[in-house]
Amino acid sequence: MEENEMTRMLLRDRDLKSTMLEAAIDGILVVDSNGAVVAHNRQFAEMWGISDEALGAGTDERLLQEVRDKLADPEGFTNKVKWLYENREEVCRDEIQLSGGRVLDRYSAPAVGKDGDYYGRVWYFRDMTERKELENELKAHRDHLGNLVAARTAEIQEEVIRRTRKEEQYLALIESIIEWVWEVDTHFIYTYLSPRICDFLGYKPGELIGKSPADIMPERERKRAMPLIRQAMADHKNFVDFQCVHVHRDGRHIFIEANGKPFYDLHGRLMGYRGSARDVTEHKRMIDALREREADLTAKSKSLEDVNSALRVLLKQRENDKKELEQRFVSNVREMVFPYLDKLQKKNLEPQQRAYVDIIKANLGQLTSPFAGNIRHLNFTPREIEVASLIRDGRTTKEIAEIIGVAPSAIHSHRDNIRKKLRLNGRDVNLRSYLRDLG
């Protein structure tokens, strides 16, 4: 049975129409060729928040007015409706934005009989808001993990190379799927299937009528799913987002999500179930891929943490080695050089020779003391470091000038520069005492 024939059947058979419409996941609205509302289901009214007054108006003008009031682009919707009524054979499928931020998938098809007569139009609406939000959340989570890996990689390798690694995988939007409609009896045997099942499982309805859904399930899935289905039927419970696996005609495994509700005869006896199902294979594969990717990024993050810890240990060891080398250098200078300088100072040297020996000893003393290291960050020139060291040792300006071989005025200039760099200008602070406190 073609989809348009099914629509005509819904228009003709009130009881079957009502049950089928209410079992559908989508919001459905059926109008005739004159624009009068023929049928709608509860999902449509709840989805749009349409008032009972508008639904009972007899024509769709009042109904469409309420619809337009809820749209982010009412003019575009109105133009699309006019175009569809002018082009009766056209099929429309797109997304529309409601003013509150919700997103609906819209599908509209003409109802045409075997004789080619135009009977009206069927509209299907599906709320895609939660699915869109889920896609955005998953993408944000994936991007966050990718950025974390990139940041930690750059931190470890910043001494060698600055490398930015940003990997993005864009998720394909899940296309809206128009479900196939099904009906089973109390033995869970198919008594009706809409033609759309062929699009997803490859079977024509006549090939499966009289068979059970279990006949197109893998054996392992049949053992899992059928007890759950039989228990739900025994309790007369609705099926809501029930997932199971079917085998396609070509042998592929298709994951489906089904919804259904029981229907009864006039005496309240259970006659079977009616509902709809859709293909969620691609959606499930996407979720599995994201989970696998998340696990992979988590493992990489843990590995980078281990490498970072090892690098910190190596850097600490290098710092310890450096300190040990400095201590050894200081010790060697004091033990292997200073004794000979002390002996030279006791000799009868000429004044200039004695000054040179004093300078050598003073400079070596600076190199082997923490003072030189403490003032290196103050941007002193080599001459200022020499003058500061002699001031620290208690030398007068005249003595410093004689030792260095410059005029006393030059030493005064150096003293002023040293006080400026130490920020002592205008402060009553003794320069020699301050330098001694630095180390």
C-alpha cells in the first residue's frame, strides 16, 4: 500500500485513523483539498500548543494563524504553505524554527488517489530540539577533551617545539526519519505494515505479514528482546523507545527504536499492538564512536601526565646537579686558589702589585659568594658590580679609585647609579650595610 493510499484509508476509517494517528511519534495534521482540517493527533496539538477553538474551527485559517504566531519566520512559513497548495504534487521536507528556540522537522506530502484526484495534504512534524542539544553537548565535550590533550602536549614539549594539535571531527546531522507503521496480534504476529518498511529493511509488507518480528531478528537478539516484549504485552504496557536489532533483507543488522500501544475490542479484550518504528543505526554508531574517542583521549591524557611527572623529576635532578657543581667550584677556588693569594699578600709587594692581588682575591670572593648572584638580576654593569663589591668590603671612595685606576669622581657617579638601581635615592640608608644584607 502506497503512503498516499494509507492516508486515504486514514481519512475513510475513523477508528483505525484515530488509533494510527495517536500511535505515531510525529505530530500529524491532515487537511482536504479545500484547506479544511480533516484529522490531527494529540502529538500535533501538544507540540504546537494549538487551542481547541482553533482545531474545531473547520478550516485551517485559524489554525495556521496560531501556528504562524509561534514561528521565528512566520512569513516564510506562509509562503511555503501557499506554494504547496499551488503545486499540489510537490513534497516538502525541511526544518522550521519556533520563536521559543525549539526546532521542528517538517514533512508534507499530497494525498492522491489511484485515479489521480487530489484529496488534500498530510503534514508531519517532529520535535528535533533535544537531538540538536545532544549533538551540541557531545561536540562541546569532544572539543574540550581535544583542547586538553593539545594544551598538555604543548606544555611538555615547549622546550623543544611549539606544536598545536587540534583535531576536530564534525558530526553529520542525523536525518529525520519517517517511521513505518506496524500492527501485531496477541501472538505478536504482523497483521499490518506500512510500505515504508521497505526503505529501511528491504522487505515488502506482504513478505512479513503473518510473521513475527522475531523472524527478522538475530538469534541472540531474539532471546534478549522477545521475553521483554511478551512481558510488556502480558502487562498491557506501552512500548516507549524500545530498541532492538533487525536483519535487513541483504543481511545487514539494523538498530531500530519502536513505540507502540495496545488496542482492544468493544469488550475490552486485548487485540494486539499498534505503533511505529524508526532506524537509529547511524545514531548508535555515532554515540559508540564518540565514546571510543572519549576513552582514547582519556588514555592519552593519562599518558601525558606520566611523561610530565618524569620530566619534573629530571628537571629537579638537573637543578641538584647544578647546585652540586657550583658548590664544588666554590670549594676548589677556596681550597686551591685562596691559600696562594694569602701567601702573595704576605710578600713584600709593590703597592700596585698588592692592589692587583687584592682585586683578584676580592673578585674571586665575589664569584664564590652568593652576593654576585643576588645582584645579577639588578642589571648592574660589570664596573658597578666591582664598585659595589669594594663598597661592601668597606673600601673608601679614594681607595676604590686607586684600586680600579680611575678618578674619585667616577666612583661617585657609580655610587649614585648603584643607589638608583637599588631604589635608595632620598632614603637614609647606608649603602655598605644594604649591600652586606644582600649576601
